[in-house]
Amino acid sequence: MRRFITAIDAVNQGLGQGIAWLTAFMVALTLIVVVIRYAFDAGAIALQESVTYLHALVIMLGIPHTLKVDAHVRVDILYSRLRPAHRAAANLAGHTLFLAPVAVLVLYTSLPYVVDSWRVLEGSPEVGGIPAVFLLKTLIPVMAVLLLAQGIADSIRLTLGLVQRD
């Protein structure tokens, strides 16, 4: 169990660190696109689309990392007043009742969508665009799997913490 938790944490931590660099790169690329457009009055469809791809990477791979570092949004009216054991129980309930079913639903519903995209090797509708929309769509089930794995790892960690307190 501990190996699983450590492995999932390491994967999502590594992705989170990579995302930080992707975000900086995305900002620089956006600046380049703006300069090309307004200083040189030229378009750069592939560069513009690459910003979209990077944005998708940051969002989709950032979701599991955000869960890992416990930085997700929550209604903190009651949670902040709870004792640590009750917080752990609330997190465990949230993971079990909400996170896992939603991650499984996203995975289940996205697979046919992604398979269809791979079947035709879907590309950009724009002339000169990036011919890899199928890769972009693949991020949806990848995010669902990583989120579910992080949720399971956190649930195991929370359960072990609750059991060891009793």
C-alpha cells in the first residue's frame, strides 16, 4: 500500500513541477504570438494552437496535482473548524462519494470520444494548425485515471491515519 501511495504521489508531484515550467513557457509563447501579430502583422496559427495545447496540459494534468497538494477548492465554513480526525473523515467521504464516481464517469464517457478521435487521427480544423487534436483529447481520460489514482492513494492514506489514531 505504501509503495502505491508513494508512486502515485511521485507521478503527480512530477507532473505538477513540469506544469509549473509549462505555464511559464505558455506565457512566453503567448507574448511571442502577440508580438508576431501586432509588430509584424502576421499570423501564426500553429503557435496560437500550441498555447491552447499547453493550456489543456496545464489544466488537465494540474487537476490530480492540485488534489495531491490539497489545494482544491472546498467550502471551508465547517471544515476549518473540524478536528484533524473529522477532517480526514470528511475528506475520505468526499473522495468516496464524489471524487471517485466523477472520475470514473469522466473516464467512461470520454473513452468513445477519444477512440473516435484516434480512429481518424483528428487534426486541427485550421490550415497550418497542429494535426494532433487526438492527442489533446487523450488528456481527458489520462486526467481521470490520474485523478482516480490520487484519490485512491489519498483515501488509503486517510484510512490508515484514522485507523492508527483509534
